[in-house]
Amino acid sequence: MTHTAAETPRGPKPQRMTAGRIGLYAFLLVSAVFFLLPFYVMLVTSLKTMPEIQHGSIFALPSKATIEPWIVAWSKACTGANCDGIRVGLLNSFEILVPSVILSIGLGAINGYALSFWRPKAGNIVLTTLLLGAFIPYQVFIYPLVRMLSFVSLYNTLPGIVIVHTIFGLPIMTLLFRNYYEAMPADLFRAGRVDGGGFWTIFFRLILPMSGPILVVALILQVTGIWNDFLFGLIFAGRQHLPMTVQLNNVVNTTMGTKAYNVNMAATILTALVPLVVYFVSGRWFVRGIAAGAVKG
Amino acid sequence: MKPRRLRNVAAQTALIPSWLIVIFAYIGTIAWTIRISFTSSGIFPHYDWVGLKQYDRLFDSHRWVVSVQNLAIFGVIFIVGCLVLGFLLAVFLDQKIRGEGILRTLFLYPYAMSFIVTGLVWQWILNPTLGIEQAMHAWGWSSFSFDWLARGDRAIYLVAFAGIWQSAGLVMAILLAGLRGIDEDLWKAARVDGIPAWRIYLSVVIPMLSGMFVTALVLLGIAVVKVYDLVVAMTGGGPGISTEVPAKFVIDYLFNRQNVALATAAASVMFVAVFVVVGPWLYSQYLRRRPGEAS
Amino acid sequence: MMRSVTKYALLGTAMGLLAAVPAAAQSSGSDGGKDKAEVIHWWTSGSEHAAVEQFEKAFDAQGGNWVDAAVAGGGGDAARTNGINRIVGGNPPDAMQFNTGKQFDELVQNGLLRNLDPLAQKYGWKKEINPVLLSAVTEDGHMYAVPVNIHSNIWLWYSNSALDKAGVKPPQSWDDFFKDADALKKAGIIPLAQAGDAWTQVLTFFNVLIGEGGKDLYMNVVKDRSADAIKSDAFMKVAQTFGKLRNYVDDGMQGRQWNQAIALVIDGKAGFNFMGDWAKGEITHDGKVPGKDVGCIPGLGHNAFWIGGDVFVFPKNAKDEKGQDLLAKVMLEPKVQVAFNKEKGSVPVLTDISTDDLDACATKGVNLLKKEDYVPSSDILISPDLTGSLTDLVSSFFTDKSMTPQAFVDNFADIMAK
């Protein structure tokens, strides 16, 4: 990482190493260290044996690194009567994640688009109510939602949990897309209307292709929130669809049992891999100039 | 424009699912919460009427008062910290630097990790006998002292600090998305005119990002009002009750202490407070008809 | 390209949702003639697994099919929330764990739990179960839960090596304790290893209340909530002793978990720690012997045993009533009780049971039980709501040296008067 500062940055216009750029890299480097410190502790802890953790410094490197905790976390850790590690429920997590993310982002994008370009009557009441509701702790919703979903026979089903995630994702998704689209040039939209485009045509042909960066943000928010959710999955998904985080929680969150910190750290990092991959891969949509190009074209 | 109303049918139809969610899930829950706050419910909601009894108890509770004060301290530090750090990171990442993808993921990773365990790690790092203080002593700096976690009047700052660590990356991502939406021509024009970059950021870019700042601010505001995991994992509300927060009050009474009525009373007060503080702003932003809107 | 992907993804989701409804609607009944029991509990750590396994093995061996629904978190909060909501939503589990005490009272009052009287009669439980526990699971003369273990929270653990280093002996009284603590301090050893979590500080408080104040004071203050008892000199002494402990903890208390606190005692880095008998798990895990390397005193001062623990309730309208019957029977079989409690570090709930297999500390506990030197746990005596208020007060007092014992007593009286 220290070498990067010496290399010439890519980009259309090669830049020389000025004092400003050195300062810039220095700031990013210091920030990186700050952000990485807890991860470092987690990583070295996950590679130590329990006696070494109990009796040594948290910053010390493992005297004899072991990957046993990772294996235990993945496939052997006992949670109750079963000893199958956190891999149990991995597929369930995807089963919940994919439809929930698509549905909540889709609905949010459509809302944002409708509210900022079409401005339907009373549309903003939807947004303001959603935003106010977003300030209430989720846990308060549990009881009413259980009653409502069991009334329509969706309690403890996959569609039930997908609906719950959509409900809680909606305020932020709507706000996110609405504020992004609001900043888009209105000329673009007018041009689409002049060409005779309808509501859906303009959305799919014109607006959505220009939403790259904000889709990334939406994806980051929703993938993280839904993937890491444990309480809703537990209560609304039902036995057949329990997400992986229920297992993670069971591994790391005992009150009176013996704690295996090394396994806890490994399990936490393993569970976070999916959102991390999404962050990294979706980053390529973080590109400049789509909007600019489209306006001129 | 005449066909506007006709086309609006499609827009209205598109909003139907959201209307259903708003009416049933949100308005329904809010009404239910307020109703239950006037009862004597324990684990299960039941529908008697005890007037303002729960509210009397709530405002009489020392813990609630402490919680509200902490929320203010936490909120200011957390929001300002996240916005400043997030903005700086976004701007610096936007300078065509090497390894942007890796750095971006690195600043974002805290957001992806379950806070049960990352909170524990922060506890270790900040613990005087395990973490930084101990490491400094081991390296020979024996007078180094950092015991904020054990001090009732300081621990809340550390919770805010860990919160910034967790959420600044998200603000960075939101603002970066906004920066990437800004026209390349702006920079070319500025370069030609010889205007220093920081002035452009201050007087042109920040105003252009206002929508993104609002999004980030609302997101952080919601996180502040609902802060729970962070406190549970970092301090458990301690030392004593010195880092308690309102959402933790609600959740403790809802589940552990089996007093749904008091929990809903606290939630209702939170809702009304948010309504009073955010309501006027929401009204001016989203409900008031702005001049020139009736295009 | 992206827009078509999005379009199809949306379409696919909608279809998937529709297709998933009928699939999810079909409920699973008992399979292969086995009596199925879905059990919600919060014993999720590796050490607790060994105990749960005893139940599972015995149940399955007798023709049952144990379906594990373990949920950790918040000392059972998450598991209880899950179970209660499933009852509300019409999909109750077959069995569900609670702590011994008032946590499930409301479920009984709302008629949501099965009355276990027929089973109790058939198997003669009412004569065999410890009377304190039996009354804790009985309401209006009917039995509504099966107690499975007795955990005592009232233990003082001490490090023999640390006491040796300081040149002192294990304490017999609270005066001894403070003399030892001063000597430990002088020797550069942490006198009292205390964890930062509020519940661990409450546990220390009850150690002082019962050990220093005695059983009667405890019952008068906690059960009867007597204002006179709270204003008495004896209770003031308890408050002062508890307050004095604040001077013997180290800077690392906040942010330390209970297992790290007992680890300090195991290592000889600290002299004392107050913790429940589950601390034995950490001691044996480190290859040490409880009662030998790390000494145990049940209720320093007035020795006493604290009767708390876990119970299982059996909701009405669950899928498999026969599975429930079988599970209840298996959990209280003497052999299963011994096997389970040995792994759990607790004491069996049946009074007439062989205790040869138990460790030195558990044997001390059983002897106290036989002499009837015991008190019911605070969970049995007061509601979770009141316990919560006391927790806030006790942890505030313990972590704030500027709060006087007098202020503590006054606040305590206020809370109990409500």
C-alpha cells in the first residue's frame, strides 16, 4: 500500500506528484489505518488459540497461527443441539436477500421516479409518512406485523419476510431515488415526453440506465441491511427459511456459555463476505459522466 | 398540459403498493402504538385504558432523562463526524487515485459487519487494561491514560466515535454517487478559468450535492434516533445507565422487562418529538407547493 | 442491457413470490410416526451444546424427534420474543424455554400454555421436584412448566495462587474479605475482578444482600418489599458493604465480560469474582478444577444457595401434543437429569437423586439444599419490570462512587414502593 503513492495515477490526464497529492494520499492512508484497526484485531484474534487470546495482548500477532477457528466457524460450531457451523442457512439468506433487495430497490426507484418527475397528487404524503415512520424503532412494528401477516396467512413464510424487508426498506429507498432524480435535468425528462414516451417507457429506457451510482448506493444499503438482519428473519421467515445470521448470532451471542472469541471473529468475517463482495463488485457502476453524456446525446 | 392527468394514472398506479404499505404498516402501527401506550399491557397488548399513567412513569424515570440527553450528545457528534469524514473521503477518492475500488470497500467494510462482534472489538481496544492504554504502557509510555470507557461522563463520546467508524463510509458512498453525477465540464471550465479546486467545492459542488447531503442527513438522523446495537455492543448502556439511549429504553421494556405499554409510551414520545422537529422541515420540503411547480 | 435485466428480475421476483405462497402454506406434520418436538431455547454456546445434547439423545432414543430451534441473545430475550410472537401468529413451538420465575405468568393467565397436571400425577412429579421450584411453576394449584435445572448465582470464586501470593487465607466473613482484598491490593493484584455488564453487578449485589444480610433480610426486602426492612440498619450495612466493593475493582471493569472477569481469577491476576455456577465451565475449560485451583464459597457470610434456573413450557395448539408429553417426561427422568445437569454445571431439580458424580462446588450446593439453606431467585419473587428498575439503580450505584449508600437505600425504597 505504501508504494501506491509513488506511482502515477491513472486517469485521462496524468498528474504529477504535487505536495497536495502527497497530502491526499497521506490522509487516505491514515484513514485506512483507522478503519482497519478493528479488522486487524479481529483477524489476528481469529487466528489464535483460546488460551493465547485469554492471556495475551489483543494487538499481538498469533504466536502460532491456526485456521482451526475458521473451520469450526464455518462447519463445526455448535449452536444448541446441532453442530453445523454458520453455513447452515446460507442458501436461505440468498433466498431472502435476492427478492427483498430487488423488490425494495425497484419499488423505491419507481416511487422516486414518480414523485420527482410525475408528481402525482398526494404523492409526497407517501414520502413524508414513510420518513416519519422510519424514525420508529423497528422492534415496535413486530407485534402488529405478526398479526397482519398471520391474518393474510403469510406469517412464517418466505413471501412474508420479503414483504417485511420491503416495508422497512421503502422509506430510505424512496428518499434516495427521489433526491437523486430531483437533481437530474428536467430537460431530459421533457425530451422523453416529447418523443411520446409513457410512464414505464421513460423509466426503463431513460431514467434507469442513468441511475448507476445511486443504484450502487441503494444496493449497498439494502444488501447490508437485509443480509445482516437477524430479528426479522427469525420471527417472520419461519423454520424452513431461517437466515444465516440466526446461526451467526447463536455462535457469537451466548450470555452464560463459554465464549470462543476466535470462532466468533472468524464467523463474523465470513458472514460479512457477501456484502463486501457486493461493495467491491458494484463499485464499477460508480462511474462519472453517464448523466452528462446522456444529456448531450 | 392536458394529457398530464391521463398519464398521471400510470404514476398513481405505480404508487399503489407504497400506499398500501403506508396505510397498513406505517399508519396502522403508529396508531396501534399510541393506543397501547394508554393501556397497562405487559407481554401481550391488551386494550384497557389507564390514561397517562405510562407517560407519568416515563417522565419520572431518571433513565429516560439520561437517555434523551445522550441522544443529543451522540446525535451531534455522530452526524457532524460522519458528514465531515464522509465528505472528505468522497472528495479525495474522486481525485482519480489509484486503488479506488479497494479503498472504497475498505472505508465501507465496517458497515457490513455485524456490530455484535465489532462492538466487542472496540470494547477491547478502548478498555484500559486490554487495549490502547495497555499497548502504550507495554511500549514504555507508562503515563499514557485513556479511561473514557469507564467514565460515565465520557463513554457516550466513544459510542459516537465507533458510530462514525461504522457509518462514515456510507456517507462517503452517497456523496461519491453525487459527485459522479456532476458534469465533467464543470471541472474543465474551472481549470480553464484557474479557479482553485477548494473554492469550486465550497461554492459550487456542495450546493449541487444538496440532495445527497439531505439523503445522508436523513439517513444519519434515523440512525441516531434508532441507535441501539451500537450501545448494546459497546457499553450495554453503562457505566451504570450513563450511555442509555431512547431506543434501548423502548426495546428493553418491550422484550426483557415485559412492559409493552411503557415501551409504546416511550416510542410514542419519540415519534411526537420527531414529528415536531422534522415535521415542519418535511412539510416545507415535500408537501408545500413550490412556486413554478405546476409546470 | 441493464434495463432488460432489471425488468426480468422484477418479473421473476413477482412470479417467484406467487409460486412460493402455496409451497409455504403446507405445514409440516409429524414424520414417520415419530413424536416431533420443536424446542426453542437459548443454549447456543459450545459448552451448553453438551448439555442440550443429553436431552436430545434421550428424547430421540425414546421415539421422539428433537427439532432444535436455538436462538441466542440478550440472555434469552431473542428466543422469548420469537416464541411469543409465534404463539401470537398461530404457529407455536412445541416447547419453549423460560427462566424460572414470573417471565411466563402472562402466558398462563391468557390460557396459552398446557396444564401439566395429568402428567405430573402420572409420573409423581409433585413429590419429587424441589418445593421452591414446584411452587414457581404452579399457578392456582396447576403446574404449567417443567423445571430442568437449578443454578445458583450466589458464589464467590477465589484464586488460591493469588491469595497465597498476598499471604492470606480464603475469607470466612465479609471482614475477612476486605482484609484479604487490602492485602491483594498491596501485592499488586486486582482484589475484585468485576465485569462491566449491569446484570453481573446485580449478581454481586445479591451476593452481598444474601451473604451479608442473610436470608430473612433478602426475603423481607425483595419478596415482601417491606419499607421497614429497607430502612433497617441491616440493609444499610448491605448498601455500605456493596458500596465499599467499588474501591476494590480495577479500571478495566467497564467493557469486560463475565468470562474475562473469571479468567483473571483463573490466571491468578485477580483474587475474587462473584459469579453464578456457570463460571465452572470457564474453569474446567482452562484445565483447572473448581473447588481446588479456584475455590468456591456459596454466599459468603450466611452461606446460602440461590434457587434459580430454567424451565420449559408447552404451548397449547402446538403441532404434536404427544411429542410434548414425551419431552416433558424425558426431561425429568432421573438419569437424564443427572446427565444434563452434570454438563450444564447445575444441580438436578429432583430432591431424591444420587449426587456422587457432581464436582466439589456442586456438592456444597446440594448439601445446602438438603439443609434447606436456600432462597428463591429474585426472578421468582419479582417481575421482570421491577428487576429492570433495580438493575438500573444497582449498576448506577456501583459505577458512580459519588453516590452514597444513603441515596442508594432511598432510591431502592422508592422503586420497591411502586
